[in-house]
Amino acid sequence: MLHVVLFQPEIAPNTGNIGRMCAVTRSRLHLIHPLGYVINDRNLRRAGMDYWKSLDVHEHADWAAFRASPAAPRRLWLFTTRAERSFWDATFADEDGLVFGNESSGAPPWLHDELEARRVTIPQANPALRSLNLSTAAGIACFEALRQLRPAGISRA
């Protein structure tokens, strides 16, 4: 199982899209509070609320609570535009956590420091643009990790 970790996400539709992807891939979603929205049908309906009942989602009061949780992943990868290493050069393993900062400011400096050994970026052909949308980046990262792992139960068609 993969873990997708959203650090203080701010936009409900992004979380809804990521939740839908996690439900489809049987990945666990971790939401690190505070959130920029309330998880409810109105905020997530269009993006994935109907998938929410199939989702393995864990909410954590803060980063420390996440790290202390028995549901937390074994190893963490921070996806950031401020890394030199491409995620194509990473070797993902079962139970890894793919960590994403929030939409407006990314991950804080202390989180970059904590995860410095496993910071990766999604290469961009146009460096003049800031970054990909959070849900797009999470989808790319999750499916690259799954491509490497090729878990049983995921259709190869």
C-alpha cells in the first residue's frame, strides 16, 4: 500500500480528487491539520465525495501526531519544486509515503530539513511556470510509485 500525505491542504476539490485517486488505487490518504476547508458533502461532492466511503483516510491534528500514528508510512518522500533529484530517479517501496505541501506555500522549511534525504521533484519542461496543481502532482507521483511496485489487484489492461 502507498500512502499519500497532504500537509495542511487548502482547497477542497484538490483533496476530493486526490481522495478519489487513493480510493481507486487503494492507497491510504493522510490529512495533516489544519485544513483550509471542512470535509463535507458540499465541499467534496463534485471531486470525489461519492468515493469517500471507499477511502482509507486518516486525519491527524498536526505533523507530530501523524509521525506518532501507527497508521503512518514507514518511509517518506517529499515532492517539491525545490529538489534537485527527479522522482524518476527514486526507488519507491511498499508502505512509502508521498508527501505534498499545501497549495499556496508548499512544505515549510522545517519539513524540507526533516525529509532532506528523500526530497524529489517532478521535472517540468517549462521552468518559467511555478508548479503543477496539487492533485495532478499527487496523481503523477502515485502512479509512478505504483508502476514501480506493480501491486497485485491493480488491472494491467
